[in-house]
Amino acid sequence: MADAKIIDGKAFAAGLRARVADGVAALKASHGVTPGLAVVLVGEDPASQVYVKSKERALVELGMNSFDHHEAADMAEADLLALIDRLNADPAVHGILVQLPLPKHIDTQKILARIAPEKDADGFHVVNAGLLATGQPGAIVPCTPLGSLLLIRDTLGHDLKGKRALVLGRSNIVGKPMAHLLLQADCTVTLAHSRTVDLAEECRRADILVAAVGRPEMVRGDWIKPGATVIDVGINRVPAADPAAGPGKTRLVGDVAFAEAVKVAGAITPVPGGVGPMTIACLMLNTLAAACRAAGAPIPAEAAL
Ligand SMILES: NC(=O)C1=CN([C@@H]2O[C@H](COP(=O)(O)OP(=O)(O)OC[C@H]3O[C@@H](n4cnc5c(N)ncnc54)[C@H](OP(=O)(O)O)[C@@H]3O)[C@@H](O)[C@H]2O)C=CC1
Ligand SMILES: Nc1nc(=O)c2c([nH]1)NC[C@@H]1CN(c3ccc(C(=O)N[C@@H](CCC(=O)O)C(=O)O)cc3)C=[N+]21
């Protein structure tokens, strides 16, 4: 069988960012509003700093306002809550993103709950999670699952009804919302996790396999149904395979053993260049959508599921 089609998330994300930039320009022209996202980073985690920088760069490129709040790792929880209150009240801020993970002394759920649901650009607030889970309109959908769904639809078409989907990982930020989106799209959904009996067998049934476990290359080629669409959400930094790269050098791999899977799947996302860039593009889309909603302008179609 021919190798799988490689789903080019980087290219799709570039197209989506261009559509968002058009939407930003249109909203400025029609309502005089510039969408703004506040990005809150607590502490100096190097991976988080990289993500936050790429978010801030994308905002500026798309003509949006970026409000950066880089805070000390020992910031008091009360001070973070007070910062969120100020951002909630600021009319120039349409979206708020608090970079996760937060330092251990801060209660993540308490922080996420404080963000005004209509400014929750990540879609992590229980109100948005609840709207999505109950299939109601108006939910802000988490960026990674939304980006994954856009790639699945670009690959298989809009109509996914009756397809068997397996989501591996049940986190509140990826696995659960992904499962709800696929259910909403009339897939028959299985949500697997660390207590699932015979993961490989569950995976082999799936027409659509979304892997979000955070375990480097855990999903092997022989776990995949021939012709399946494989979405690899995992971002794992591992030591470089090539000793010539030198000591301390690393590379990124997904949760799927790509070299094996590409021989069996019908289509597959690479890491890097798959879901990661879609996450950032969807964050831009959610911020534009929040600004549109606040201004009483129509919501971009891709954000209004
Ligand atoms: N591309 C992107 O933009 C993004 C990528 N990521 C990446 O996606 C991955 C998942 O992230 P996230 O959801 O936050 O991770 P979490 O650690 O919150 O959740 C991992 C899930 O995988 C399950 N799991 C862990 N080990 C196994 C195993 N051996 N067998 C079966 N299930 C297992 C866990 O099960 P249980 O619940 O039973 O413990 C849990 O449900 C990570 O690699 C992360 O870096 C995350 C966000 C954005
Ligand atoms: N509140 C919050 N929202 C998030 O959305 C959020 C978060 N916290 N914490 C961390 C995770 C992780 N995440 C990624 C975003 C982009 C890439 C990405 O663009 N990756 C590139 C590679 C980047 C590289 O080379 O390191 C790619 O896959 O091609 C990866 C991971 C968002 N997250």
C-alpha cells in the first residue's frame, strides 16, 4: 500500500491565519475594534516561554493587540486573581490566556474559573466546557481539539457521520473536548486512557485516531487500521537519535511512531508541523470570534461550530 498522505498542519494553519487577518481587518473597518489577547505567563518554564513568544508574534502579524503579562514564579495566587479581574474589566482585552501548567502553589481550576467565560480564548472555563458537552451553540472551543477537527474535515470532508473515532487521552484540555467535537459530528466515539484494557485493539477499530497521551511514539504501526486518519497531538521532546547531533541535543516526536504509522494510515499529521501550528491559529481565531461577539458582529464560520 502507498504511504499515507501527510496532513500539512503548518500550511493549513497559514491559510487559517490569513483568513483571521482578513476578519481582523474587516472588524476594524466595520466596528472600529482591534481584537486583543492578554497572555499571562507565570514563571520561567523554557517550553512555555517558546509557546508564549510564538503566540505573541502571531497576534502582531495578524493585526491584533497583544497584552503580555510575564509574572514571577512565586507570584501569589491572590495577585493572579486580581490581574484576571483587571483583564476581565478591560474593554481592549477580548481574550485571556493563562499559560499552563501554573506553579504548584496556584490552584489552576480556581484561576480558570475566574476568567470571564466570554473572554476565555482557550475554552477551558467550565461554562464553555459545559456548552460544548451539552451540544449548545456559543461555546468557545479549546484550540487544539478545534484545530484537530479542522484538519480531520479537510482530510475526510465535512461529513464524518458514522465513523468510528478513538481519542486516546482524557484530559480536560485535549481528550475530552476532542471526544465531544467528534460526537457532535456524529462519529461513534471511544475515549481511551491509562485504565483502558487492550489499547491496541481499541485503536485498530478506529477510522479516526486522535492521540493525546504525552508518551513518545506509544502508538505503533500495527495499532492502526489500514487507511485510518491519524491525528498526533503529542509534543514530546526526546534526546536526538543521531549521536552526531551532539550531547544534550533534542528532537520533537509525537505520541505516534510516525515511520511505522505512515505505512499503514490513510492520512497522518507529522510532529512538528501538524497539530501544533493549528493550536496557535485557532487561538487567533477564538480571539477574533470573542472580539466579534463583544462588538455585535457576525462570528467567523470556522469558530462557530
Ligand atoms: N499540539 C498541541 O498544540 C498541544 C499538544 N499537547 C500535547 O498533547 C499530549 C497530551 O496533553 P494533555 O492532554 O495535556 O496531557 P495529560 O497528561 O493531561 O493527559 C494525558 C492523558 O493520556 C492518558 N495516558 C497517559 N499515559 C497513558 C498510557 N500509557 N496509556 C493510555 N493512556 C495514557 C492519561 O490517562 P489518565 O487520565 O488515566 O491518567 C490522560 O488521560 C502531550 O504530549 C502534550 O504535550 C497538549 C496541548 C496542546
Ligand atoms: N493555556 C494554555 N493554552 C495552550 O494552548 C497551551 C498551554 N496553555 N500550555 C502548553 C500547551 C502546548 N501548546 C502548544 C502550542 C503550539 C505548539 C507548536 O506550535 N508546536 C510546533 C513546534 C514548536 C517547537 O519546535 O517547539 C509544531 O508542532 O510544529 C505546541 C504546543 C499549547 N498549550
